[in-house]
Amino acid sequence: MSIRPNKKQIDNSYILSFFFRSYMKFKNLVTSDEQYAKKIYRKRFKKELNLDNPKTFNEKIQWLKLNDRTPVHTICADKIAVRDYVKERIGEEYLIPLEKVFSSASELIPENITDEYPVIIKCNHNSGAYTIVKNKEDIDWRNERLKYSNLLKQNYYHQGREWQYKDIEPKLFAEKLLTDEKGSIPKDYKIFCFDGEPKFIQVDIDRQINHLRNFYDTDWNLMPVELIYGKGDDVEKPKQLEKMLKLAKELGKDFVFARVDFYTFGNEIYFGEITFHPESGFGKFNENNDFELGKYLSLEKLK
């Protein structure tokens, strides 16, 4: 059994978080972004990363991480700043209601959280860290302040060398927790866009229990694609699929590649996030799909 602390243990410990940040900064100083990409790619895929003539989806994502860097990428990676980008492109009606922005973790106290509806607390500068608040009395607020104080000090760029995260000013925010009539969190639909054209959709299933993942083409045919997780039961085609594809095209049209995520239930659609490097370009596909999906992604206009 490994004695190395996991990310949750690191985030909840002042000492472990300090050493984790220091170690990541040191690695950044001694290993270039290209060296890092080649090292992790070799470890993950048991082969060399071809940056001179990338062919697979993951190889091309690594190339984009190193070569496609604009201020707009940073805006879109910032979960607060991206709201203005979305408002300008498709309208604010697709934004999840924002409850509050916190300048520091010390502001995470029950009095600063609404009683009107459940909320979810997130950082604007990273991925995967969140707290769902349905009942404020069930939350250990002291531990939450410690956790988010540590997270706000971390530079998410160091963890995957995704440049767009490097200069985001870390903040916390609370937004309304989306739930359906049964109180369940709605599915999110991750739309892969290439030069603004949606080509396929990723749907995650039972993420908290038995994580499975399906891929569909834009006509909602199940594809023989697996990424890290196996396929689950067929998912019903969302009523608002065509509308989501249209919105994704508008949000992704300025990028060679962008994954645009939406939540939907009934006739309502809400923007989730824009991702430029799924799994940081290190996610394993089944069979030959890394190569097949790589055909969608053209780098010619950037070379």
C-alpha cells in the first residue's frame, strides 16, 4: 500500500500543501514544459512523444499546450472571467447564477452563504475541487477554510503544464447548484469542437459511484470510443442537443480545438466550462481511437 499522500490529504493539510507547492515549483524550474510533456507521455503511453509530426489526438493536444497560447485561453480557463466571454458570445441566460465571489478563504463562513438554494463552492483557477452546500450546518467550515486557503496558493499550471492556468488570479466563488426535479445534479455534455465544428460528445455517468463514459457523434449514435473509463448504458438523446451544438460552435469558433461543456434538463441549458486540453493530453483511449480522433484535429493554421 502506498504511503504517499493523495491530493485530498494534501489540500487539507497546511504542511503537506506547502511542501507540495514547493516541490511543484522546483520541478517547474528544472524541467521545461516540453521536457515535462515528453517525460509524462513516455511514462503514460510507453512510447516517445512525436512533436515534430504529431498524429494522435493526445500528441496534438501536447503540441497545442506548447504552441497555442493566447490571452483568450487564460480568460476562458478562468471560471469567473469566462462568464463575460460567454455573455458576449451567446448571452447571459446560459450562465449559472453566481451567488458570491470571495477574495480569500477567510470569507467562507455560513453568514456569507445564501439560504435560498443549495450552492456549490469552487476555485476559479483549477479543476476538480468543489464543495456542495445543501445544509450549512453539515459543513465543517473550519476545514473548508483550510482547504481553500491551500488551494488558492497553488498554481494549477504546475500540475499539467497547461499554460492558460499560469496567470489566473486565484479566487473563490459560490454559484447556484443545479438540480432537477428529483434533486439530482443534471448530466453535463462535453462537446468536442474542431475549428468550431462539433464532432462528438462525451457524457459521464455515475461519476461519484461507478464512473463510466460514453461518446456520441452529433447524430447521437454511440461511438466505439473509451477514454480512461469504460462505456455505460445508452444515454437518452438530450432534447436540446441541436441548440447545444449551435452554442458550442459559437463559443469554440476561434480555437483550433475546444471542448465546450453544458448542463441541460428539460428546456434549460447552462454553460459549464471550456477545456482546451482534456486530461491534459494524457488520457488513454481504447484500441486505435487516439489516432482516429486525432484526424479531426488539424494544426496546419498554427504552424
